[in-house]
Amino acid sequence: MTDAVKGPASYFPSIEKTYGQPVSHWLNMIADLSDRKHMEIVTWLKATHKLGHGHANALVAYALAKGKGA
């Protein structure tokens, strides 16, 4: 039996279905903005790419946590 995906990654299937891009596409863009604060990146994703707040927040939280070795 496999464990259910939890945390920000649980949004990934919905993000891919809704926006038509693989999660890696969004994570690569976020990596280019790693010098910015969490909410600055969320706001950018929402304004520039029309992501919903929850989806943008999940992507940024995941990307920044991975960047810190979490």
C-alpha cells in the first residue's frame, strides 16, 4: 500500500491538469526567482501566469523547501 501524497505536492496533479504544464515547468521558473521572498513569487505567479493562490503558494512552498534541503 502506498502513502498518500501530503503537503504542497498534493496539489501537483491539479496544477498540471489546470494549467497544462508539468510541475517541473513551474519549479524551473521559481528557481530563477529564488532571490525573492515567498509571497513575492506567489504574487508574480498569480499576476503573470494567472495561477490561483493555492496552486501558486503550493509550488513556491515546495520549491523553497527543496532549496533549503528540506
